[in-house]
Amino acid sequence: MIETERLLLRPFLEKDAADVLEYLRKPAVNCFASMKLDSLEEAKEEMKKRARETEYYFAIVLKETGKVIGEIDAYPERGEPHDTSSPFDTFSPCWMLNEVYQGKGYAYEAAHAFFDYLFRKKGARRIYAYTEDYNLPSQHLCEKLGMRREGLFMEFVSFVNNPDGSPRYENTVQYAILKKEWL
Ligand SMILES: CC(C)(COP(=O)(O)OP(=O)(O)OC[C@H]1O[C@@H](n2cnc3c(N)ncnc32)[C@H](O)[C@@H]1OP(=O)(O)O)[C@@H](O)C(=O)NCCC(=O)NCCS
């Protein structure tokens, strides 16, 4: 569990299903399209799976009310993906808030505490983030966290199809920060 002034970051519980359904009934961006939930039953099943994740996948909970207002996660990856001896010291976060709770500084508060946890307690050497070129709030968050804009990958990845069934490719911006920069 990670605590900040207004938030708790904790593993998901089955009782979080309704709160999560609120923001995953219609995922805000294409990169989360596959996470879409259609019913409370489906959300409960999803919470059962998430409840097993205790180190790297957290619900963002408003301390004042206990409501789950979003989520943040990042898993250890090899720093050099093609070298099987390379250490798992690299992380790429996903963050998402219920839109009712955006614009209140909660994403920054949660991400700042999560980055600190990854760098200080989970062996992170480098954290990088991918975000669509049109996702300005996410880019703004990366910049507030002190991340460097490292590049723009044109037609990098496809999460959804065009009406004719062909893949709709996204242009992706990469941001990153090193532990030595964070500290
Ligand atoms: C990306 C996302 C998490 C950013 O959330 P957010 O609420 O806009 O981000 P922040 O926490 O930085 O808060 C933004 C604003 O809240 C304002 N705010 C209001 N009250 C505040 C307070 N008490 N303390 C701090 N900031 C406050 C700030 O002014 C800040 O704007 P600024 O940085 O221009 O000053 C959110 O847009 C989201 O969930 N998007 C959909 C999912 C998504 O796109 N995920 C990323 C995929 S790559």
C-alpha cells in the first residue's frame, strides 16, 4: 500500500467492481480498448484476477470516501529486450482516472508516489511511458513528472480497426526518466 496526502494506492478488491466499471465501460483512449467491461458481473470477474496482483497493479483510492477513482500499473521489463541476461530494471506505467476525478491533481499525486516506489523499492533504473500524440493530458503528466520526451514513433501500434477492418495505427510519443534523474 502506498499513501499520499489524499490517496491510497492499494491492490484491487472484489468490492471495487462497480467503481472500476464506471470508467472502463467506455475506455477513454484506444490503448485501453481491450480492457472494456460491459457488466458488473464481468467487472467482478476482472477484480478477482486483479486481486492476485499485489506489487505492480494498484487501485487509486480517494482516502476521504474510499472510492476507487482510477488505476496505475507497471511491470518489470528487461532494460535491453534482446539480451536475456539484462536485468528487469525498466518499467512502463499505464495510468487512468475516472473522468469525473480528472483535473484535480490526483493523477500526478498517484504517479509521483508510484514512481518513487518503483525507483526506491522495486529496483527501477529507467521508467518510460508511451502515449498517443493526441493525448495531451498524458503528455503533460509525463512532463510534470520530469520525464524527457525521447521520440515520436509514427504509425507505431494499432489498438482498434478502421471501419473497413484495416488496422488504425497510432503515432506514439515516448517519454522517460532515469533513477539518477529522479533522485
Ligand atoms: C492522463 C490522465 C491520467 C491525467 O489526469 P489529470 O487529472 O489531467 O492529471 P493531473 O493529476 O496532472 O491533474 C491535472 C490538473 O489538475 C489541477 N488541479 C486541481 N486541483 C489540484 C490540486 N488540489 N492539486 C494539484 N493539482 C490540481 C492542476 O492544475 C492540473 O493541471 P496543471 O498541471 O495544468 O496545473 C487523465 O487525463 C486520464 O485518465 N486520461 C484517460 C486515460 C489515459 O489517457 N491514460 C494514458 C494513456 S497513454
